[in-house]
Amino acid sequence: MVHIRQLDPTASPLDYFGYELRRKREEAGLTLKQLGSVLFCSGSLIGQIETTLKVPTRDFAERLDAALVTDGYFSRLVGLVLRSQLPTWFQPYADMEAKATYISTYQCQLVYGLLQTKAYAAALLSVDHPDRVDEMVAARMERQRVLEREQPPALWVVLDESVLYRMVGDRDVMRGQLAHLLSFRNNQSVHVQVLPYSVGAHTGMMGSFTLLRFEEHPDLYYCESYDQGHMTANPQVIRERSVGYARLQAGALSPEDSADLMARVMEERYGAEVA
């Protein structure tokens, strides 16, 4: 006799998704294999998602809605599922990031999460979480949907020049990541500047940080350590870091010159030919 794992839909968003998938599938009179053939995947994958062994992607949820005619139900639910895959300490920041109307960030080591490619994110996450790469990458890509809104936030990113040279993954990964950054060259909402080595000592040497602005909430300052994030609306901190960020922008290359530098690094260091 086959043992069917019983799920508690109140345990987590992932459990609720699996519970509802099984319920809707059985309601439609479909076996795992039958639904898998409709979704162009294996019945085993359906079963793994139903029992929370696999995390659904947004593409899977959208195809599921179409197959079961559920009017976007799973597409809405998958956002909660993917958000729950973020580290617990990071989720409060992700919630506020999604509500911000203006995001300004200085990154001293890595490309900001909202601008990472899947391959770059996977290479990063595989270092410390090799067994959870797929779901954590999916969660990071879900965060990026904020840039696809009809009215996306204004995003200003200052990257230390070292970010362009630090090999994350391999040459192909870095070439793809720099090409992705260059794709925002004419974007009205996303602006990327590079802080060159020639600036020397600067106000961002304490580490990466982000400032969030909102229409109906106080401004927030955010930074993080290895296992925790620090977020504050302290007016003095906001004022000091806002001035610090303005100084970083002033010392950085213009968005146009930054794009030229990224294109040059992509060609010379990572072997791409830029038209």
C-alpha cells in the first residue's frame, strides 16, 4: 500500500501550496503522471512539489493555473512561497524593498540582488547553500519582479570597481552578468555607477548599505552581517548615510562612463566582443 504523506496546510506557505496542488489535482481527477504530461514535466516532480520536497517556480505556477483553470490562484500563491525561501532574517528587508519608491545602494563586493542574473546568483549561493541553490535562486528572481511593475522604484546602484573583477562563477557567468548590467544603460528607472579605484579612501569603506524611501513610510537604512540584517529609521543615521551616499555618487563615474568601463572589462577580462 502506497503511503501518502499528509500535509498541514498551516505549517508554511510551501506546505499550503503542496496541499492545494494535491487537492486541485485530485478534484480534476488527474494522476501525477497525467498532470505532469499536461505541464510538460514528470509526475515525480509534481509529487515532490505536493510533498514540499521541491519548491515551485513562478513558471510552474503559471502553467499550473492554465492547466487546472484556477484563475491565477497558484501564480498569486507562489509569491508567498518563494518569499518564504529567503533567510528569515532577510525577509523584513525584502518586504520593505518591495514597497520602496526609491532604492539607493552601495555595494562593495557583489552585484546588488535586484540586478543579479540567475547564473551569478547560483554561483554565489552555491558557496554556502549547495543543497538549496534552486529554491534560493528562484526566491531571488522573485524579488526582481519589483522592477517589472508598471511603476517600478527608482534604483540607483553604486558598485565598487572591484565587483567587476571579482570572479563569481566562471568567465561566462561574469560576461553574462556584466551584459545584464549594460542592458540597463538606457533604462529610466535603473542607474548603475562604478566607484573607481582611483577614488582611494571613501565613506563607503565600512561596507555595503542601502537606503529605502517610501511614499507613506519613514526612510530606512539597511546593512547586514553574515547572519543578520540591521534596519533602522533613526533620523541621524538616515541623514549621515544619505550624505555619505551622495559623496559616493559624486566620486563615482557617470552612468555613461560606468557603462563604458563595464563594457571594456567584459571584453578584455571575460572575452566578449561588444558591438
